[in-house]
Amino acid sequence: MELVIEGLSKNFKDTKAVSDISVTLHKGVYGLLGANGAGKSTLMRMICGILKPSSGRVSFDGMDVSEEGFRAVLGYLPQDFGYYPEFKARDFLLYMAALKAIPKKEALARTEELLELVGLKEVSKKKIKTFSGGMKQRLGIAQALLNRPKLLVLDEPTAGLDPKERVRFRNLIEKTGHDCIVILSTHIVSDIEHISDEVMIMREGRFIYQGKWTDEQTSLEDFYLKQFEEAEEDE
Amino acid sequence: MSNFGTLFRYELKKIVSRKLFIIIAILLALITCLAPFSGVIGSRYENGTAVESYFSYYMKEQSGKRALSGRTIDRELIEETLAAYSKVPNVLRYSETPEYREYALAYNEVYTFIRQSLSISNEEMKTRVLGEEELYRRKAEKLEEYLNESFTTDSEKEFWKNQYEKIEKPFKYYYHDAYERLIDGFMTVSVLTMAFLATVLSGIFPGEKATKTEELILSSARGRKPVYAAKMLAGITISLGTVLAVGILSFAVCLGFYGTEGFNLPLNFDVNFVMYPLSVGQGSLMLYGMLLISAALWAVFIMFVSEFIKNGMATLSASMLLLIVTNMVSFPVSARVLGQIWGWLPLNYPSVWNMFDERTLPIFGKCFTSWQVLPIIYLCLVIMLFFFGKRKYERLSRE
Amino acid sequence: MSKLEKEIKAAFEAPKPQKKEEFLSRFEEKQLSLTKFILSQAGYIGKLTWFGFAAILICAALSPVTVNDSALWFVSSLMPILALLLVSESARSERYKMAELEAVTRFSLRSVLMARMVILGGMGLIVLAICAPAVMFLCDYPAIFSGLFVVTPFFLTSALGLLTVRRIKGQAAIYSVTAEAFFVSILVLLARNCPERYMNPGMIKVFMIVAAGSLFLTVFEGICRIKGTEEITWSW
């Protein structure tokens, strides 16, 4: 299981949102840290194949990002996603399951399983427009897990979750990371502190740090701030 | 395949579960049901006072017409009609006189047929002595004049003359109010159907961006080709379903209230420039049949445009403005080619005067009527737009 | 900032300010009056709205020349579009999710909304005041029919539109209002195919009732909208 990103760049007019990113990822949880505007979401959209890179290539086990096979193993939770107000939670997951080419029988079973997992079983027959922000976020996480993805890309997944939900989410991601590649972007350090195997820190479209952090003595937050200071000094 | 079925069902659900869809569908159904009764609702006024309801007036007229139904428009009936009208005073609003209601009301359709066939005024009709042969001869001459004024080619004139000869003469009059209402009210139904489709389909593609579900869909395995096909098919299904629904409603209401008689009356009796040997019943069915195909093309066009504009409201506004402009603008008869293309657009075509007009499409020396060629042309356009749109959608990315 | 820059900053630190409040209080705080505020809001009305007003006036002015006999129907069919411009512009705050921000300012959302409705309503009435008499004068139909036929679609669309924006939030509301306006416009255009059905004393009563009812509902919904700004819900 290998995600290969080679020389990935994205330019928007005069701005270089992502600049020449190359990395190879294997099974595990990868935390992608960076301030707002660092390029995290742009990178993630290119990994998911919904944004065309200006240059570079993304492939998973040899499959290019543009192939249907790539998207078949992908689970994605965007930073700001919507829903169909008239859909019920169950409808939404069944619809997403159809989009992910999951056979109907399996989709029904998987939907029930995930609704239980994210704590939405009691409200599964209610319309999404009645949900709170946290409930919508949990539904988003559920849809990302529908097809048992080998590559799970989560863009600020804990936004809107209360502390208890965030702990629950972290446990879920840690478990998932044993079997697939999880890329989790956030600018809140505590989200990934305990669960990431590797940390990638982005600044102005580039990786300013990439590697394991468990070997370091300091906390990830101090470690994160230190990287920014070092980057400023280098300038 | 089962996934595609699920996707298709959910795309349909996305369209029909919206409150706007339900409200406008109810409005369309109401207008479709009420429009055939516009002539029987309300009252007739004299000097500001209601003197009689249109309904009682109509019931009297209907019984008179039914009494005449089945009679040949021959010398006897012509004389009877002219004699009845000779008793009506020669005033501007002669139809409001008691003499008209007493003597002439039942004959008004036959009278109108005779007057239109001869193309003369009411005053001239009063003094006319007319035989059966003269009536049909003059009618044929008037139609020939009409063809000349319409800038038709010689082969078209020959074609229409041959078609007109196939209509059995003398005409037999039938009471046919149901079909008359269907034909008269068809334009209202077709314009409102097109407006309905513009409203409910403009947001099919841009709506995903508005609801912020675009990324979820595009990052899914079936998020490209199958979703595009499911959306298009859902839109086409809605368009066909709408036309079928309004068609069934219209026929049910008209035939239910006005009766089923008169299917075989020549269409030329009601629409005097139609020279094809069609009956009013066949004409009514053809109108709705062509509306089906026009609606499908209009639906695909709206969805195609919405992919490019990427804004549901802009697509809706543009579609509605196009609908209004096509309704308001017409070309003079002399602008033959432009007028024909304009008249054959899917927004203009579903109407009596465009569908049954004298303009044909000559192919290898043979004249083909609009209803013979347009279904094929529209189908080709649907396929073309479908594939152009598919290419656009597959290249979609959030750039 | 580099290490050297930090050290220089620490060595040459600026002295703390003295008598700062006293100095600042010498300046008179200029505040915007209500009238000036209302006028200033005119500058924030979208260009498309002004362009729409102008286009409607021009089309109405040219209609006796371009569409001749159908001038009444054409001008009447423009009135729902006029109402659409007014309603959609008045719902700008909700449309662009600025309502909460505007609600906590000095001239709150309520004032912004009132100012917009005064300006837009005034413009709408000016256009109506030009179009209705012009149509009554130029058309062959009785003046009262013509006048009613012009104002009724306008007030009907305004009433429906304001009803819609109060009940539906965001872009969906504007979409619905657009659809309503065009539907009314198309129904007016279809009416021109059988004018005798509408131009009779029986129908004049119907038009009067619809026009009066729509006017009442427009004013009522407008007041409710302004009152409703006091209670902004968190969940849209």
C-alpha cells in the first residue's frame, strides 16, 4: 500500500498554493499541520483528484489519481461540505454508497454499522437540515468510511466536534490507520498529537518538516512552533 | 447497474423533494385543469350588470351544437345557417343580442367555417347565396391564395394540394368542444410546462456547488460518468413525466366535461390553414406527442447550459427570458428560412400554427412535414448535447 | 523578525504614551445621521439592480413602438421582474450571510433593511408611476383595466417574494423568488391571447381584490421582515 506524490504543484494566477511536493506514504496516520492558507486543502484536493495540479503526479499502488480505481479506494471528508436538506441521514449514506459503487445489500449493512459507529443511529431517519454542526460532521466522517478506504483523506475533520466527540474521533482514526493510509489535516496540534505516526508541516505551499515526531523530547505543539521559528530564521 | 438505478432514483429524489417543485407542480396542475373552463366561468355583463352566467350560456350553445352534430355541411345546412344568421340584427356586438341566442347560437361554428372559407365579412355573408360546390371550390381557392402568400415553393404547393384532396368533402360537422378546448388551451399548457422545466432543472448541476456536495461527488468512484448520466436521465424523465401528466390531465378534464364526441372532425374545420388530412382528435394527440419531444430537448438544453454557466439562478433567468422572447418575437412571412427555423425551435414549435403550418423540409425532392422530421432532428440534438455535456462534466475540477 | 532586529528593538524601545485619553477626547467623534445613513445605503445597492430598473424603464418606453398592440401585456409582464429586483436586493444580507454581522453594528440590520426597502420601494413606485399612466394613456383598453393590469402583477410578485424570503433562507429563497416572478410574467403574457376574458366588469372586481390583497400582504410582510431582524436564529 503506497501513495506516491511526485513534484506536485498548484498555481493560482500569481500565487503558488502548493510548490513541488514529493512524498511517499505507507500505512499509518499522517498529520498535516499548517496555518490557514498554508496549502493543506489544496494539496488534499489534488490528492483526491478533484483539483487538477499545475504539475506533478499522484498515484496509489500504481493507479493514477484520475482513474476510477483510485477513487474506489478513496475516502474523503472535505473541510466545508454540504448536504441535501431534504435527505435523511440514512438516505445520504445510501446515496454516497451508490456513488462509491457499493452494492445495495452491502450498502444497507454498512450504513447501519457506520451510523452506530458515529452515534447517529437514533437520528438516522431525521432530515439532515435538523442536525447540529457536530452531527453533520459525524455524518461526513461516516460517508468517508463507507467503502472501507485504503486512502482516507480528512480535511479539518474535528471542526464542530465537542471534546468528547474529538476523543472518540481520534480513537477511530488511530484504529483505521492500522489498515490504511490516513492523511489528517488540521491546524490544531492536539488533534494529531497522540495518533500520528508521521507529521508533515506545511508553510506557504511547501513542507518545512516531514517525519516522525515520537523520537523528539518536546510536545508536538512546541515542536510545531519551533519549526516556524526556524523557518523564519532561515529567511 | 444496481448502483446506477440507485443513483438515478436519488437524483430524481433531489429534484422532486424540493418545496419549489411541489408548489409549481400543483400550480401547473391547477392551471391545466382550470384553463379549459375559462369560457364557462364568470358572467356576461350588460351596462355593468351581470345578466347571465357563461355556464348557462354555454349549456344552451352545447345543446344546439349537439343537435347539429353528424350533419353534412351541404347545401341544406348552409342555407339553414345563413337563414338563422339573417335573423340577427346587424350590430357590432351581435352575439349579445337575444336574436342571436334564439336562432343563431347553435350554428356559430358552421357559420364561422363558411365565413373563413370564403374570407368575407359578416355584412357580405348576410347577402350571400351559397351552394355546396361553390363553398368548397372557394375554400380550395382561398387555400391556394394562402399558399402563394406564404412564400411556399411549387413542390410544396403541389404537396399540400394533394394532401387537401385526401380530406373527404363535403365536411361532416361534429360537436367537438373537448378537442377544440385541447387545441385552444395547448399553448398555455406548453408554455407553462417549459417554464416549469426551466425552474426545476436549472439547478441540477450548479446545485451541487451551491449545496457544497460537489467535492464529495467528484471524489467518489462513480462521481463522473455515472452521476452525469443519472442526472441527465433524471432531467429527461422529469420532462417526459411532466408532459405525460399535463397531457393526461388535459384530456381527462376536457373529455370528461365536454364529452368525447367529434374525434373525427377534420382539423381543417377548426384550423382553416391545415391542409393535411388529420382529424381534431389526431391533431390534439400529435400536439402533446410533439410536446414530449420538445420538452425532452428543452430539458437537456437547460442542463447543458447550466453546466457551462455553473449558476442555477443565471440559468433559470436566461431560460425564462428565452421563453418570453420566443413568445413575443415573430418573423414576417417573407423571412421564410429564418421564420421556419424560429418556428421550429423547441420553445416555439409546440403550437397549432407552427406545428401544422405549410412550411416543409424538402429532402431529395420530397416534402416532409415538420412532425415527420423534427422528432429525428430533436433526438440528434439531444444526443449531441448529452455527449458535449458529458465531456465538459468529466473534465470538471475545482480550479 | 531576525535576532538582530529583536535586539535593536529592545535597545531602542519607544517611551510609553502620556495623557493619551486626554488627547483623543479633544477630537469630536463624528457620527453618521440617519438620513445620511439611508442615502449611503443607496451606494451599496447592486449595480445590476440599477441597471435592471433602467432596462425596464427603457423597454416600457419603447413598447408602444416595438410591440404596438401588445404594449399593455408587455409592460405588465415587466412588472414582476421589477418586483424581483426589489425583493432580491432587499434580501441581500441573508443571501450573502451578512445578516449576523450587520445585526451587531450601530446602524443594525433593521436599519439597513429599512433603508434598503425605502430606497428600493421608492424606485419601484417611481417606475410604476411612470409605466401605469403611460399604458393607461396609450392603450386602447379602458384606463382602469390597463392601470390594474400593470400594478397587480407587481404587487402580487412583491407579496409572494417577501413571503418567500421570510420563510426560506439563503440562495434558495432568491431562486424561488426568481421562479415566481417569471411565472407571473409568463401568465401575464399568455393572457394577451384572449384579452376579452379579462377585460370585463366581472374580472375588474377580481383584479381589484387581488391588487388590494397583494398590496396589503406586501406591506404586512415588509413590516414582519423588519421586525424579524430582532430575532436572528443561529441555525439557518
